[in-house]
Amino acid sequence: MNERKTVLILCTGNSCRSQMAEALINHDLGPHIRAISAGTNPGPKVADGAIAALLHLGIDTAGLHPKTIDAVMDESIDLVVTVCDNARETCPVFPKKIATIHTPFHDPHGEPLESFIRVRDQIRSQLLPEIKHRLC
């Protein structure tokens, strides 16, 4: 692989699942793949449980913040991943054809830390290998 690929993780609020996926991808696959995330209706901040679940693994959370799709539309994106059904249904049309996969995960927003950890681990075990397979 000669150049670093970019994956966009898309969900509704961009405060839990997509943020954890962004951080995990950048941590685990960073030399080859860059992750960014956005939401169709972003919340005001990243959920405390998402931050805690990532910090529990020693993963850097600096710079994580909810973003609109418009904030990332000018990026050169190689793959779009929707992690919730709503984002899949409202996924924007991009200027060029971009491969898209849908891998939904439970929304742990408002639940105990254990729910965030469970979703974090599912993202790591299910989504990261698929992204690596497609882009590496």
C-alpha cells in the first residue's frame, strides 16, 4: 500500500459509536488508514461513556468532537461506513462514487459504562478487520 486511505464513519449524533470507531481505527490502523467521523444530526459533545471507554484502553481522545457531514465533504474519502440505520438511510450523496458498508452497532448513549465498553469491543473486533480487509 503506497498511500494512506481515509474512511468516514457516519452515524446520527456523532457522539458515541462513530467517535469510538474513529479513535480505534486511528489507533489500531493508523499507519495505513486515517479515520474521520461525522453525524447526520451531530450532538453537542462526545458522550462521556465513549471517552471513558477509550481512555480505559489508553487510546487518545484529544480532538474528538461531533462534526456535521458538511465539515468532511471536501475530504478525499475511500470508504464510508454507516454504524446506525438512520445514517444509512440518510447517507449523503458524495461528489464521486465511494464504496459504502453498513455495520450497525447498539447505541449506548445514556447507558452505563459497561455498554460503551461492549460496543467499543464489538467495533474493534467486527468493524476494524473489515476496514483493514477493504483498504489494506
